[in-house]
Amino acid sequence: MSPRRSGPSLAERAEALQEAIRLGAGRLPQTALAPARAIVERAAQRAALSGEHTVVALAGATGAGKSSVFNAIAGSEITRTGVQRPTTSNALAVVVGGGGGDVLDWLSIHERHRLEPNNRLADGLILLDLPDHDSVVADHRIRADYLTERADLLIWVTNPQKYADAILHDRYLRPLAGHNAVVLLVLNQIDRLSPAEAQSCVADLRSLAAKDGLTDVTVLGVSAHTGAGMDQLRSVIADAVRRREAATARLIADVRHSARDLLDATVPSSDVPSGKVREAAAKAQSQLIDALETAAGIPLVVDAVRGSSERDAIAATGWPPTRWVNKLRADPLRRIGLRGLGMSGKRHSEAQAELVRTSLPSASPAARSAVAGAARRYVSVATAELPEPWGEQARAMAVVRARDLSDDLDVAIAGTAIEASRVPIWQQLVGFLQWALIALVVVGFTWLAILFGFAYLQMPEPPTPMLGQFPLPTVLLAGGVFAGLVLALLSRLLAILGASRRASAARTRLRESVERVAREKLTAPIEAETAALHTIRERAEVAASETKGRLSLV
């Protein structure tokens, strides 16, 4: 008993291959995708047909004795034999038992002969005699190729004169590499050779097949004329028909072959390991963000946030009589058109952001050149895994996207929260204390003015409270002014520290906005391409995975 095959089922393999094809559309060459699509379609068509019938096709060159072998297997003279070229012009079928019409309709075979099952022919066998693959008539060759692709079990018939023919190996056997379980090589006409010569030819044919990729293919020496080896050939066919695995095995082999072709088409253009590529891409991406920050004017915005925050803090905590001096300073954020556009905790919607523009100066030629260079380096590194021409297509698209990001960056900056939504509590407290001190100064000044008026009018002065050695009004006036100036100085220091923190937080949020633009316009599309590559490989590997055990022909 042959070992049972395990691994992904035919349906699982076909689904994985279909997914790889879908992702490879527009990315991988049609020379790899078109055959794979045909395989998936053919698998679906064959799966919908009778599973009780096994299509065994005899293929071969003119004069190889294919039709004679066909008649010998069938046990009757069904097809005409001879030396005229071509001998077999149209495919014909022998159906053993009932049914099978749907399969023959799918194969477009109209000439059909029905035989009853016997001890030589298993019920469910559909035996095909194909047109000669080297026919001088092109339609015959096309028809032979069509049926060769759809047979469940393929028997190549050759003879001692033609078994090493280049057409047989280059055009037919080599593309069947990996199909060992569903291909059988028959060396006919061994009656023309001595036993030693026949054994040598069979061994030579097996060696040539191994070089074609059919390493474990079964090779039988037969003679349709004498019947030598025919019982073994019939036994192999009958066993395959009884187990009804040939159709599935053939389709699995086809799917695996196409999946390997897809894997070959995804070989990276660079031999750098994936881990190194990702590491280099992350570094190049960081350098790209740095260049975009400079081009977008973020250093200028950060300085403006710092200056504006310091100005606002001084206006809220400075000594009230001198605050008007600070108001003479221009607001840095207002000067670049960002005042009120980015309050912390508040972001513009996408539609609102599109209507907002800053007054930041345009990037310098040097900054634009730096962005272009960083973008090229990132794209070059990030696409190192992509095969050509896929990689070239991805790089070309990325270059187009990276040419002008100025509008997107400007919108991103305008929509970034860079200002505080409210005055900090400490500034509110200091502002209250400053006005309280001003009130004391006013009280002290007014008190002293009244005392001065009494003295000027030479009227008796009312008693003046003393605070130590100093009159209380003088203490109120001088102390209020001194305390207010000291508090203003301390508040300025706190304002500088707070402005630095706000500037740092603004830079972080602005960088995130720049990263978002870079991701949407440049890095995400590239990452999507590399992700598609990895998924194609993963799905193709599932479809191409080895099976544990195989359909044994002997």
C-alpha cells in the first residue's frame, strides 16, 4: 500500500496560489502569472467533474508505437497503427464502465469507445490516444499539448531511436519537473533490442529524466508487439484508477510547479538579508523625516512657539505697569500665520485643514535637494527586496510622490496642536498676585499723597502707623514695587523654562505630523509593496510545499 499524502489539500493550495496571483497582478511578470491562473482555473474545472474517473493519456512522437501500446492496453484494435505521418491525427478515448461523459466533454473528445471492466481494465478508466506531439500539422500539436496539460496520469511513449530526442526532453519532460507521481515513461519496442541493450536504454532514459527534474519517475520497458512488460503497465494503470488519486495528484503537482515559478519570480534583486534591509530602511526613513522637518520649516515653527510662549507668559505674569513694553514685541506665531491654528487638544478636520495655510517661507533649494536625496536613499534601501521590474516600478512611483510634498506638509503643520489651550494655573496665580501687589502700591501711594497734602496745607497730619522704623504707606509703596519686580523676574525664568518645554512638545507633535505625511505619501506605499511581496512568498510557499508521501505508480 502506498503511503497517504499529507500537507495542504488541493483546495488549500489552489486558494493560496490564487491569493499569490491576486497580489502579484501588476507586480510580477505575466510569464509567471498567466500559467498560474490557468492552473487554478483548470483545478476548479477538474474538481467539478467526475472524481470516479481517471484520465490516462498516451503521448509520444510519430513512430514511437503509441497507438500500438494503446491497443495493447485496451486489449483490442481500436486505433489505426502504421508509419504514415501523422499516424494519430485526432484524440480518441476508451471509457471503461459507465459515465465519464462530463470529463470527455471538458476534454472536447468526440471519438469515444466504451468497454466493460475486466481483470485488465479497471472501472473508471478513461484511456486517451493523443495526436503525435511532433506532428507536421500544427493543430495536431496544439491539441496534443491541450490534452497533455489536462490528463490525470500522463504516459510518455518513446522507443530506442527517440528516447533521447531533445524535443521530448526540452519541451515536454523538463516542464513536468516535480510531476513524478503522475508521469510514466514507457520505452516501447524493446523486442528490437537484446535484454542487456534494453536494460541499458531504460537506465539511460531514467538518467535523462532525472536531469529533467523527474528524479523518481517510473520507467518501464515494454513491447506492444510481443506483450513484454504490458502486464506491468496495465497493473500500474489499474492501481492508479482504483485509488482515484491521480487527478488530485496531477493538479497538486501543477499547482506546486506554478507556485515555484512564482517564487522564482520573487527572487530579490539584492542578496541583502531581510533583517538588514529593514534595519537600513528604518535608518533611511529617520533621515528622510529629518530632511522633511527642515524643508517644512519646523525649526522656525519651534522657535516661534518658544518665543510666543515666553511672550504670553510675560504678558500674564510681568509687572503690570511695564507689560505694555512686552506687547510692542511682534508675536512670532502670528508672524508665520500659526497663531490660533493649533491649540493643544484641538485638531482641524481634514476638510478644515485643506483650507488653512501658514505663512512659512518656502523651502530653500538646498532643503528641497536634501529631501530628494533622502527620499531616493530611503526608496532604494526599502525596495531592495523587490525583484525587477517590480522594484523599479515602486521606485518610480515613490519618486513622483516625493517631488512636491510642500502643500501636504504645510497643511499638516497648520493642523498640528502647538499652542496651549488655556493659561497655566501658575501664570493665573502670579497674575493675581501681581495685581494684588499693584493694589498695595496704589494704597501706599494714595496714603502718602494724602499725607503730603496735609503737610503742604500745613494742616496737622493724622497719625501714621509704623512698621518698624518705616511708615506703613512707604512700606506698602516700596514693598509692592519691589515684590512685583522680583516676582516678575522669577516669573520670567519660569516662562523661559515653560516655553522650552512647550517648544519641545510642539516639535514632537510636528515631527509626528511630518511622519504622518511621509507615511501616507511615501513610506506606506513602499511598505505595502514589501508586505505584498512577503505575502506572495508565504502563500506561494504554502502552494508549493512538499507532500508527505506520494502517489506510487509501482
